[in-house]
Amino acid sequence: MKHDFRAILFDLDGTLADSLADLANATNWALAQLGCPTHSLENYRYFVGDGARQLCARALPADKQNLVDDTLRLMRERYDAHCFDLTKLYEGIPDLISTLAERHFHLAVLSNKPDVFTKRMIAHYFNPSPFTVVRGQLLNVPLKPDPTAALQIAQELDVPPAQWVYLGDTNTDMQTARGAGMRAVGVLWGFRDREELVESGAEHIVTSPQEVLALVD
């Protein structure tokens, strides 16, 4: 990997930022409003990753799936007001992003979080933003692991997929990277474990942001 890579595509939740507690709290609040049981923070590690609707569907009991729309509406309202309560960038991420920018890598973010929240979070934690493209869930663009959005970003920045490193923390991310023809790098500081990342196609595993630099030097 010493000379081929010009661009890095980052997942957001579980890769750049530890947002799990705020997502869990907002969803649990919505569930409670609807009289449904809530869940532990640990359970939310496996609920998140595939978009807000899927998060709500996973959190609801099997016999309450008719409440997905109501849960999603309430969750988004709560999250809008509390998305920065406990969320923070992972240790080492600011230095990693700064160093990559100094080395003139193209940097982009792709999340299954709604686009408005994705842009809001990046603007909050990165000012000025070093990312050329920041993209969340958009109408008429399929969610990850469909590679469409990743390929659109590569085309916009005029960097072939083979010259991208994709950094993410879930099976969804690794499948997206492989589907897009990007180098799939799984991070262990996020929401899932090594076994899941390897089984879903991770070509490299990193345990700290600093290790990413060694892959792209």
C-alpha cells in the first residue's frame, strides 16, 4: 500500500466519532414514549450501522414493527436536540485527519446517518472541515452496503476506486468497500469486533488511528 493511494473515505459513527450513547439514548427515549422496552448500550452496537429506520426496527419488539415510523420520528426529534450530549471524536482522530490533510490526501465521509445529521456533525467537530465531500443518507441513493454512494464520491473527486482506502467499523462498511473496489480497512475502536470485520472482507485491521498512516505512507 506504499504508493497507490490518493484518497480516504471514512465512515462516521464508530469510525470518526463515538456517537453510540447519544443514538441509544434518543432511541430508548422514543421507545419509552411508545410504551416499548428499552435496551442496553451494548445492544445498540449491533442495532446501528444500517440507517435510522433499520435502527428503530431492530430496537422494536417483533410484534411492534408497525411502530417503526412513529419511533423514527420521535427518535429523530430527540436526537436533533441531544446529538452532541455525549458524542466525541475518538482519541487520535483529529491528529490522523490533520496529518492526512497535510499530506494532500483527498478526504471524504460517507454515512448511513441522514445527510443533515452527517453534515451537522462534521461541521461541529471539524472546523474548518478537511473533507471535500461529506455525505449521509440521501433520497434515491441506496444505503451502504450498496456501493453506489461510494462510487459517486470517487467519481466526483476524480480518483479511481482502486486508489481509495475505505475506513469503517462494521460489516456494512467492509462490504461497501469491497463492492466499490476500494481497500477495506476495519477499525477496532468502533462498535464491532475483529471477527465481524474479517468475515465481511476487511483486508487490513487497525487498532489505532495512528496505524492508518503506516498503511498509506
